[in-house]
Amino acid sequence: MTPKLSGPPGAAGGNYAFSYSVYVPTIDSLNPAATAGATCPGPGNTVVQCNPAGTFFTIYDIPGLVGVQLPLPANWTYSIHQTGLTPSNINGSSDSANLSNVTFMYVGPFLSGGGDRIGPFTILTTHTAVDSGGAYASQNTSDLIDSNGKSVEGAGFVEIPKAPGVTAVVPAVQPPMLILMSAALAACGLLVLRIAGR
């Protein structure tokens, strides 16, 4: 299950609305009964009790969070936490204790993934800029024949609000790369001089 920002943030009563849709692949499903049981990946090829239980996705560390705009899609609820709900096999160490997280939980009947997007899930914030380096985690069920209804735990990047004054982190260029780049530029310069000298 993968959340995606549906479009640019819109004005919403003095705040800004970040609306998301969630993609459920055709090989997956939303099955709260399964994710409430012992269906999550354990050591080796075992399954263990899902902790936390449930079918959900969490968007982490939302600056300027005001709340969630209702209504939500049918059979979905939400909760706001300082420590986000994170599937047991996903590393949540990047979750800042200073920023709130929003979890959207599916509480309806079994729903087979159709490859469609479900939404909107709208977060209200005081910020309008977009940060493409936000994080999410999700938990749902696999419908692959050989999975036997095991839960799928996923994580990735998602666009979130960006606080003013926060600059994007520029990847550092390592010294060996600088040496290679300098050598390549020097070689290009020599080639130009050689061609010009003819």
C-alpha cells in the first residue's frame, strides 16, 4: 500500500490541505482480520502476531500539523501520534519525537486490491511548501497464492509539508569522486586544445 500526494497543496481556511491517495496493488488486499492475527513476517520464514495489529499506513513527521480533514473514505479512521504506528519489521528510527505522525487505519470488510487509488486522505498544515523526502510505512495483506495471506509491511518516501527555513540536504561529493571529475575535466580540456591546434 503506497500513499502519494494527489496534487499541489490547496488553501483551506487559513491552513493548507495536503491530499493523498493510497495505491493498493492487485496482488494485495485490505484485510483487517488477517493483519490482526499471526500473519506478519517473523524470523526466517515464520509468521508472528502483527504488532501493531491492523491494516494501515502512517505518514511521519508532519511539520505544522493542524489536523485531518473529514470525511475520510468509507471504512477508514485516523489517529495522530508523536510516535507513529510502525510495522514490526520496519525501522522507525527516523521518526522524530518532536513532530506528529498521522496513521490512517482501514476498519472495513475484506477489500481486494484493484490497482486503484483510494482517497482522499487530507492532512491540514500551516505550511504550503512541499518536501519530497518525507517517510511512510504501511501494513496490509498479500493475495499471492504462495503467500497464504501473510501481511505485507512496506515503507518508502512520500511528499509532506516543508517547514520554512528547512533546506534540502545536498548529498556530499566524496573526495575520490572529486578526483575523477577533475581528471575528466582536464582530459576534456586537453582534447579541445588538441582539436583546436590542428
